[in-house]
Amino acid sequence: MFYRPDRKTGAGHGLPHNPFNAIVTPRPIGWISTRGSDGSDNLAPYSFFNAVSYFPPQVMFASTGAKPDRDGTKDSVANIRQTGVFAVNVVSHALRDAMNQSSGPWEKETDEFDLTGLDKAQCETIDCGFVAACPATLECRMTQIVTLEGEHNLMVLGEVTGIRLSDDCIKDGIFDVLSFNPVSRLGYRDFATVTEVYSLKRPGET
């Protein structure tokens, strides 16, 4: 089949559900923790997330909706606008339910760390909390917030200023994803857990 997606609704496919985000899969989940200028903490997952460069290390995530109490965006972006920092928490299989619980449309006063029962720790290079049980956390300084086409579509870019790895996940000098089994987002309401890896050499490598 072929279809031209409507720019506002994504319609045109004739299917029961929009297939777009089922095509671009799997997508890593950026579990973004932020702190507002009033000291309130927020934690929310974003599957439009990825690393974008090595030197300096940089990441991005995109927010594609809005809450009525957040001036055309969501809590994460609103907090980042105020403070200029955020942390990315890596979601392990063991934390999948807490991640999902934190995705709800909670009031801006809600601290998702408390809501989910997660232990909160303090970042070192930025004034922000992070999920203590996560296998890895990236502490980030926001560099740009880019307005994308479409209503409420914003992309946040950040430079990584600190990286925290769980010692239990470092095996023979390598950050071993099979020690915590990262969770990724698929289409619809589907997720996947990494349970197997393999390596491919690039052309010319011996």
C-alpha cells in the first residue's frame, strides 16, 4: 500500500491505527527528569529520543503534545525552559512498569518519583534529580529548543555534561546492555526488551 499522510492528523492510511510509529522502530526511550525553577521534580518518558553526536556528546528528544497548564507544551520542556538542564535515565526491563506509570497526564505539581515509588538521587553537574536505580544516566545542559512543523512539536537538544554508569553493568570494560536489558518503544502500545545482541564488522575491518 501507499498513502500520503495528512499533515495534521496522519490520516490517509485507511487502517484502524496510524502505522507511522510502528515503522520507525525500535526507538530508545529517553526517560527525562527535570526540575522546575520552584524546585519541583518531574519524570516522563519520550520515545522520540536519540543520541546525535559523539564530540561533544549530544542528545535530543521531542515533545509532541501540550498540557493546558504548561503554555503550549508539557512539564519536561516547561521545566527545561526555566532551568536549562535535564537528565536522561536509561530504562531497564526491571523499571518498565515505573516508566509507564510516569507517562500519565499528571498535574504539574505531581512528582513522578513519589508517584512511582522510585528513589531519587541528585545529579553532580546539573541541578536535577535522576532515577537512582537506572543502569545509566546522562546529565545534560540544554543547547537549543527547536520549534518543529505542526502544533506543539518541540525538539530539545542537550550537551551531555556528566555520565553515570552502574558498576554492575560494566563487564570486561564494556557497558553490557544484557546486564539490564534496555526497553524500547515500538508502535501502538507495544514495547520490546533487548535480550540478544550480535556484532557486525564494518567493511575493511579485520
